[in-house]
Amino acid sequence: MQFNIKMINILKEILLRLRHEESLESIQADFDQHFKNVSVVDQLFMQLELINGDYGITIEDVKKFSRNVNPMNEKGVSTNYHPGHPVQVFKEENTAFQVVLNQIDRLLESLEEGQNETQKTDRLDELKQHIFRLGEFHIHYNRKEKLFFPIMERYGHYAPTRTVWRVDIRICALYQALKRQFVQQYVDVTRVRKRYNTFKEEFIGMIYQEEALILPILQSLFSYDDWSVI
């Protein structure tokens, strides 16, 4: 189903109609008609394809869809895991990344408000530390790509892993461009802000994909033995 172009395009049109503020009742009726026999996992795979493919669909479109038309019902899928379970670790890491992003936002706002030279130097040093610390997301992505994705592919799902992998590579490149701003002798806060905003938008988008789409797919597909291997 996730490779059914006709169904993907139907879902795309539903998301675009929602973006253009069409009647929720009409959109809901069409969604129910076309997707009543489509599994939650297949719907999630289609949303991954729409977000990351060349369809003109954004993460905001999918968020709006999930809020208004199809709030995912994960009955029967456990959401409580012991400390150290891969799902629990993944979510905790994403929460930690969000905290670092918030700290970076505050520091950039402080620098943009204007500081004396001593304060500016201190703030820039602190900003550099937080941005370099954020680089730990490479470990997070590496585990996703080397531990989660091979098992997904064993279940026959190759295209989604390749699609997400390409986005991960783009995010890593954006991070390197941001990090390079601090190698120079003079740090231009305006340029740092521009690079940071570009990176942050993509990075936050991947956090959403992991939390709302990828992890629920894994929770539905993976067996106890799969998680034990990870």
C-alpha cells in the first residue's frame, strides 16, 4: 500500500485541501471512504513518503492532518518502556536536543540585543559550546540508521529507510555549515543565525518524523526479539 501511487496522491490531495481550509466534514468523509481499510502503519509510511518526496507536502501539513482528520490511535501499542529500551532512549535524546536548541535560541537572542565586548565574548563561547554539544545527534542518527533501519529492511521496507537516510545526510551537512561559523576568527552573529535557522528547521522536522511516524512504525513492526537485538 505504501507504494500505491494512486493512494499516495489521494492522501496528498486531502492534505492540500486541509491546507486550503476546505470543509473538515467533507475532508473527513473522503478520508474515511478511501482509507478505512488501510492500516495505520501503511498510512504512516505514506506520510513519510509525502513529507520527504517531491510532492509539495510539508511537515506542517501532516501535523494539521493528524490533529484534525486522523489522530493516530495506537491502541495495543505499548508506550511505556523500561529505562534503556531503545524507544525510551530515543525519545529522551530528542528531549535533550530540544533543551540544547532552546539554550541556543536564548543565547542568540541575547547576542542580537547587543552586549559589551566582554559579555559578547562570553556569550559566543557559551554558544559555541552548545552548538558543538548538539553534534551528539550524529550518534543518535547513526544508531537509527545502523540498528533500526536494517531490521525495517528485513521486513521489506527499503524505500522509507533510504528516504530518511538522505534527509539525515542533508541535516548533517547543514550542521557542519553552522559549525564552520565558529572556526573563523570573527564570528558574524547574523550569519550564525541564518545558518542556525536553516539547520534547526530541518532538525526539528526530523524529530517530528521520528516521534510521530518512525517510532510508531517500529513499535508496530518490531518483535520483542528485534528490540532485544538492538
